Amino acid sequence: EDVAAPLLLLKRLHLYRGRLVVMNIALICDNNRVGFRRWLWSQLLRGASAVVSHTRVHADAVPTTFEVEPERSHFMHFAVDETWFASFPWAPSHLAPQVVAAGHAGRDYELLIDAAAIMPDVQFVILSSQDNIDRLRATRSDPPGNVLIRLGDLSHRELAGCIASCDVAVLPLVESQVSTGQTVLLELMAMGVATVVSDVSGVADYITAGVRTVPPGDLGALVAAVRRLLDQPDEASALGECAKDQVRRFTAQRTWPRMSELLFPERDPAGRPPALLDADATSVSPAAEPR
């Protein structure tokens, strides 16, 4: 939404007349919901053709918070790239059972470190941002020896290899006003990895089967879910295959037509958007989603 702000202003000043679809990532954060910023966004969003949120709770909050007509507020899933469905034979091997957690914003990695202290026979690998690593050094300055924390600035191949090598993946999420965690969840599902995720707002929009959910912040439930999947490898494998099958409905090829309808409501008989009628391009690719 911050990137859209200058175009929204031009739209309000009648200096830009094209369609403008705003992607809501952090629009509903506290500082935008009160005072001048709320008034400002209410004015700017009058120029939006549509506002797209990636959880239903955020889509429902946009009209009431910013006086946007409900028909202009849309819920749309994040998409997962087809490359995550590939097999990854280069995944490194490990001796101890391994749990991997990846991602940046909205993570409760302190909970994961507490779980590691209860499960000393399991190796826990955390791949995250420098901000999260610095926070963990302050809040969990002496993590148990079975925890490996490393900077998550990995290539697709390296990240996929780390995930593919694990026995269980965990997404320890906290309630957040930012759309976060969904793209990593979709990637884990596409790889067929047995996954445990905190059941925060918005997770249910992406899961119908194939993933174990636990209450956010519930250490006992998290440990029990991870231990069950480690002790029951056949169940974990079946869960991962179910997730892989379920997540195919979230590929970019399936979600892009919905976005295309918002961007190009009037199409030619062949189904091409007006902007491409005289262009050489044969397809339009959606922008990469934030993690």
C-alpha cells in the first residue's frame, strides 16, 4: 500500500485515470487506524479501483476502517510458485530428527526455543532475519545446544534444501496486523513437508487439510504436535502428501485470473486485457509476494 500511495494521490488529483488495485499488506496496522493517518488513507483509498487483502479478517476490516465501499474490498489468497512442487534431491542429510522454521515477521521463535529445551533429542533450525536473530539474542541469550539459528538470506535452492531435509516444519506465528506467514505456509505445503502452524487469524483461509494447527503461544500443544509427527513418520508423510494436493489450488496460474479480472474488467473476445491488445507479450505474471 505504501508503494500505491503516490499513485493514489495522483488519482485523487485527477492526474492519473487508470485502474489502481491496492494490495493490503500492513494497511490495518494500529498507526493507520487512528487520527490523521486514518483520515489520510480514507481519502487516498477513494482513488482505488479495488483493495485486495490476503486474509478475510483484513478484507472485512478495510470498509469499516477507511470508509471503503464493501464491493471494492476483496479477499484474495497469496499464490505459491510451481517451483516449490519440485523434488529436491540435494537436501542435506542429518542424524537427529530435525525441525525447521523459516520466515521473518510475526514469528514466535522464543516459543520454538522453549520447545527445543523440552525436546533435547531433536535438532531445531531457525532461518530468519537479522532483526529476529538480534531479538532472540536478547530474549533467549543462552539457547539449548540443539538449536541452530542462522540468517535466512538463502537462495531458493538452499532454502528448499533445508526445508526438504527436515522431518517437520513449524510456523510459530503470533497474531499480527500484517499479512505474514501465508506464503511460507503455502511453500511448505507445496513441498509436502509435515507442518505444524499456529492457528492465528487468517491461517484458516489457507488450510482445509494437510496441516496440524495449534493455539498460538501454546508450548504444550506445539511440543505434542511435533512429537507425534516425529514418532509417527507414516502419518507425517501422509499429512505432507495431503497438503501438497490441497495447495495446488493456490498456484499462480489459478489465482492470477481473479487478479486479472480486477485489473482488466473489460477484455476482448479472446480474453486478453486491453493493455495487451497491441503488445507482443503473451502472458502477464503477478508480482512476487512478500514472505
